[in-house]
Amino acid sequence: MTRHKGFIPDWTETAAPAGSYRSIFKWGAPDEFKHPSDEWYEMMKEEFGMTDDDFRTKRLEGLEPVSVTQKIRIGKPDIRAFEAIVGKENVALDGYSRLRFSRGKTMEEASELRSGKIGTVTDVVLHPRSKDEVRAIVARCNKRKIPVYTYGGGSSVTLGLRPKKPGVTLVLQTHMNKLLSINETNQTALVQPGMMGPAYEEALNNAVKNFGTKHNYTCGHFPQSFEFSSVGGWVVTLGSGQASTYYGDAYHIALSGEYVTPVGDIRTLDYPGTATGPKVNDIMKGSEGAFGILVEVTMRIFKYMPENRQRYAYMFPTWEAAVEASREVMQGEFGMPAVYRISDPEETEVGLKLFGIHGTAVDTFMRLRGYRPMERCLFIGTAEGEKGYAKHVRKMIGKIFKKHGAMSLTGYATKKWEKTRYKEPYMREDLMDYGIVVDTLESAVTWDNLHRLHQGVRAFIKKRPGTICMTHASHFYPQGTNLYFIFIMKLDSVKSYLAFQSGIIDAITKHGGSPSHHHGMGRMLAPWLEPHIGKNQMAVIRALKKHFDPNRIMNPGGILDLD
């Protein structure tokens, strides 16, 4: 094989054909793309033993038109009943819709669709316009024992959307996508579950104009999937945003909700705290559609003060120093930062290559200062809130970091990260076109077990030759944090990949981590739930399922290990 100097792969720059498999599995906006940097391209060739010739021919792009042969099993009387509920224009029976709203964004699903493998799809796609229509649909399905699935933004990476049995899928983003009201006295917003992240944030940022409030607000929740995930999806999967250390996870931000279940409606209350026994509100959060459908949610909101944001970045000499400094910050009781992210040595080096810093004068300066490759660790962060508060948090963090040997990089690295933070997943299609997989798994961990988990999981991943493993922590608490493992490898086969993925999850739980921190469980992680929480806790969840859903129609097929 020859090496072609200056060769650039034919990264895709055009939208996928309408009606194609690729238009379903592609991440993000149809006409937006982000390609690996030259440094990344060279790194992958070196790591995976590839040459320019390996990047000359794409494989299984999924450009073919979708073809669904699975027959619709729901009878015409039921379809006519659904048409009467939501209107004929809001009932879809075509193969493309049935497949599109039956899939999320896992590597497994993308690989299947690239080769035209369909598997089970929903029978009927419904686009309800109101919670009354959702109520009527669930009642009909419960009576007829028809499985019910829910689709919000479609960004699930845990097989949370793939049906195991044919049924109906309710798409909430089409019509149930509005910010209904703002209660400025309580500082809350009443939101429909299908409202997408950008629309929600824009409405809050312009609350003075749109709702006549005294202040503009922010949602405080910014996951990497922000642009293509829904408010309801955040809540029912217990999601976490990139500024969660200050604003909280979706669990903390969601104050109350209204749910439609087969046995009746539930409307939890807006009190910030009560001593009225176990909270049903907490039971419904994270239920992933297994108990009922979230139709309205009251969310805490926060004053929008972007002019007060403090940006800063540092380089630590070691991972141990970065972790210890972070624990001290989180337990310092002087206030919490918003974005707070530490990258381990391998992620730091890959990140410097991604952003074109590796090998530059800045890189040389850091090396001369003693921050050596594969030892140094990058930190990026922000502080938000009232002006004095944000400045104080930044000042205190700077003092602690200096004590642990960190060098300030000013706010440049953080600004650069902010510009592209939602775009990194776009590279996965480019890489898969040439047989390279990039995927992620994350785990919650306490401070006293962090290094054991980090070392144990990395050891398992690195046993596989030619595998890049990047790790960072980005959601912090006084008692611990999360570890987010990103692994990149050349794909042998989907079967071998899934075996490797399962091995990573085994390694996470073996070394004292949780199977998930903020992606939910879905069908992918469900087999690890009972071993993680124990038989008695699992029995409680199964008893709740039996109460809310006696006919087992709500998202059946393994969600939360309930089937």
C-alpha cells in the first residue's frame, strides 16, 4: 500500500437522499457536517494500521431507499379509531415513518441500517396534538392490548426507542412542543414534553418579550444532544447537561409532571419540598415510558445572565492532581461552577490533535513547562450566576488549581470548545464510512473509587489492540463525579463490537461504577440493572410496573429490565 502525500478522504458534504437509511441514522441536521482534523486523520491511520488507500472507498453508506416489508398487524378498526382521535393527517403508515420513529442513534442501529437490516418496527406512527389525545390513545391501546412507544427527539443511545413488538409510536415533538407558561414568582416553566432543547432555551432567553416577565431565563440543561433532544426525553431518561454541576441534572430541574398511564392520570405537585411520604414524582422520572407517558412537566428555570459568564482553562501535570483538585473544589462550599470538565491524559492528547494545538508553539511551551504528553490533563470550565458570585467561584478555583500545579490557559480553550461542543458527534458518520467506530459509555462514581474505576475500565478497553480510549469527568457533586469513556476502534463486525461493548459495561460494574450516569438504561443497559440495584429494589420497580401497566403495553420489551 502506498501513502499519498496530501490525500484527503472524500468526507461526505451532501445531505443524505430523502427516504434513505442514512437520513435516519445520520446524527444531527441533514446538511451539517464536521470532519476529522488532519491530526486526527493521521492519528487514526497510525493507531489502526491503516493507510490512505483504506480511505479511498466508502463502505455501506446506507444511501438506498428504505424498504420495510413487515406487515402492519394492527387492524383497520383500530387504525380508524386512531384517525378519529388525532386526525387522519397525523397517522402515518408508510414504511419510512415506521422505521424512522422506531430507531435511535446507537452504533448497533446505525450499523444495521447501513446494511439495510430492518428488524422489528412499529406498526403505526401517531402525532398527537394534546394530552387529551394521548389519554384517548392509551385508553384504546390498553383495551386492545396494543403496545405503546414514545418518541421525543430521537437521540437515544441505549436502544430506548427500538420496539420489540409491533405497536403504535407516539411522536410528541410534532405538536406537543410548546412552552405553555412561565410562573415568574415561583421561577418555573410549564412545558410540553416534545419541545426541543433549542426552542425551549430560545423561548426562555426571550421571556421578557414572549411572556412579559421581568427577567429572561435559561433552562440550565445543555447535553451534547441538546439540539436534537426533547425536554420530556431529558426527564424520563434522567439526563444531565454540560452545566449540571451548577444547575443540576434533569432529575433536579424537573419539579413536577403530568403522566398518562393505563390506570389513570398522575399529576405530581409543584411543592419544592414536602414530608408527605415517598415521592411518586421521583418514581416517574427516569421511567422511560414504562409506566406512562409524560404529557406536561414543570421545570425549574434560572435567570439568564450570559454577560456574567466566566471562562477559564488549565493544564494539570497529572490526572491525580486534576482529580484531587476537583474534589477539593466540589467540597469547598464556596459555590459551584457550571461547566467543569477534566480530561485524562489520553483524551487530552487526542483533544489537542482535534483542535489543531498538538505540535504548535503553545504545545511546545507547555512541554517546556513540564506538562508532558500522556501525563498532562486539560481542564475547561465556566462559572455562571450573579456577577460577584461567578467571579468568586473562578477566583477560588484558580487558587486551588495553582496549589495542585495547574497552569492557566486563559479562557481560549473553553471558548473554542463552546463553538464546537454540539458538533463532535457529527464525525461518527465520516468514520463509519471507512469502518471506524466511535462510541461512548458513562458511569457514576464516588471519589474514593474513581481511580479504581478509571484504571480498571481503561485496562479492559486497551487490551484490545488498536483501540483509543478517552476519558473525562464532566458532572460533579461533593460526593463524586462521572467517568465518560469514549472509545474509537476499527470495526471487525457488529457481533464482535457488541461483545466488546458488553465487556466494557461488565468492567464498569465490576469496578464499582453504575451502568449509566445520564443516558438512561434503555434496552441496551437493562440486563445490568438488577445486578446493580439488587433483587429487592428491582422487585419494587416490577411491582410499580404491574400497578401502572397491568396489561404490559407501555414500552414493552426489556426497558428497565421489566420483561
